[in-house]
Amino acid sequence: MAEELLRSIKQLSKERGISTDIFYSAIREALITVSQRYFNQDADVQVEIDKEKGKIQVYVTKLVVREVEDPSYEINWKDALKHDSKVKEGDEIKIFLPGETLGRVAAQTAKHIIMRKILKAEQQNIFDKYLPLTGTIIIGEVRRIEKDNVIIALDIGEAILPFKELSPKDDFQRGDIVKFYVKRVFPEGKGPLILGSRYMNDFVVELIKKEVPEVSEGIVKIFSVSREPGVKTKVAVYSIDKLVDPVGAIVGMNGNRVLSITKELRGERVDVIAWSNSVERFIASALTPADVINVKIVDSVNNQAEVTVSEESLSSAIGKKGINIKLASRLTKWNLQLTNRMENRSKLIQKKL
């Protein structure tokens, strides 16, 4: 039985990626817990595991005496003779745990302790591996859907994408390969230890970093992001290298980079905006695809501005359900008020940005 158990340890260790020492420690703890019920709660139980021969011995060492004062450490001479016919008073004797004492209850106790140790070791491995990946994008396969929550299988362990962390356009089935942002890694828990998100702005930021070398290398910087998941995202960028066009770097040749990002976002539109230290110019760009004629700073303390657009682009400036103006306001951190009226039409060309 011991040989079979020790062989199983090697196999389980390989399958679960857990050190065999964890299993041996679990077995030792389990046997001590069970044995103390047989010997005495205070008994000094010893466990010897011979990994080479596949043998396990559990015993307590007691002093042979004429009269027992402490049963935890002493044994009566007559009782000691049952274990060793040659024993004498004053000798120390090893009393081994009979194999048959590990009945159903004892076996269940041992199993519980071993599984608890294995689970703890697995959780520690997951935590150690994925904690450094917090704030990055990783990939996994959909294992199952539970109450609209997506459970992702990883190399080790699982991640969960709660319904609230999904984009409205996300519709995953078992077996799908999914990219997601690692929002948090828990040290322990009953379910998946990794909390993922495809809803956060940071998910888009990390997608851009993976797709655009200029961003991952720090040449092109992301100033701000505003997003309505499943509908539209606006990204403001700038370059620290005058020779590198920040918008062009994100969009890519023939739009291939931004199209790749849009595809991962399930068709969510991505507007790439050139950030400018000129507030007026930045606001004008943020309202793309609208034709902005003029930006007037109304209150610089409370960040309020009035934006004049052409009559033809008023609806596009507002966007469906007001989404364009809302995202532009978030992107620039300015409260934007739209108008298509120009007080002085003669200055249209000079005012146009």
C-alpha cells in the first residue's frame, strides 16, 4: 500500500506541478493527526518515509517503567513485552501504529489533510505565477460559463471574467480563446484566483501596447482613454520623437493595427486622437469625426468650453445617444457644450481649427 502511495505521489507531483515535498509533508501531517487518536493526544508521534523502498512507519517512543506516571511517554513493562519479548525496564521502545487502525474515518481524515495541502500549494503556485502579470493581458481558453460569468482555463488554475467585466459585444462559447486584462490575483479562495476584465480602459491600453511597438517602447505615449465598451473608444496619443507620427503609429499601414484592435474588441470603433497642449486644438480633435469651426473657453477653472461645429456635422459631433460628445468630454476632461451658431460668419476661415 505504501509503495503504491509513494508512486502516486510522483505521478501527482508531475501532473499538478507541485513539489513532492508538499505531498510528503501532507502525508506526515495526516498520519500524525490520525495516530494521535490511537496513541495519545500528547504523544510524540514519529513518521518515517523511505522513498526508495516505498515504506512508511508510524510510531511513538516510550520509556519502559514499572509504574506509569505519564502514559504519553511511558509504558508498563508487562505491556511492553507484547511489543518486544526482550525488553527490560529502563529501555526505550518503539511502538508502531498497526496498519488496520487506519480505517475509513482515519483514511478520510488523511485524505482531507492531503487535499487541503495540495490545494494550498496549487493556489500558491498560481499566485506566484500570475501576481507579477497583474496589469497585463494574458490568454486562456473558455472552460465553462457559470451564470453569465466566463471561466477561463490557464496553464495552471483558472481565471474568471464576471459579467460586469465583459463588453456588451463579448459572446464567448466553451473552447474559445480569449484575451483579457489581469485585474487582480487573489492569494486563496474557493473559486478562480484570477480576476480578469475586458471592460476596463486598461484592457484597450494593453491591447495597443501589444499591437504597437512604438507604444511598448515608450516612443508614443497614451495621454488618455475614454471608452463606452462595445460602442466606441477614443485614445489620445502623442510622440516624444518628432519624426514619429503618433496617430499613424497606432493606426498602422492601411489601418492594419487599429483594425486588429477593433477586431479584438468585437467591432468596437476606435478613434485615435492627436493630443495637443493647445486645449482648443485638443478639444477639436477629440470631437472627430465632426467638423469643428471654433472652440471657446468659457470657464478655465471649471473646464467648460463651447464648441461650434458646422450644421452638417452637428449630429456626428453629438453621436448616437450622445456618445461622441460624452467620450470627447471624458478624453479631454472638459465639459463641452455644442452649438452650430456662429456670431460672426465673416471670421469663419480664421476661426476654423
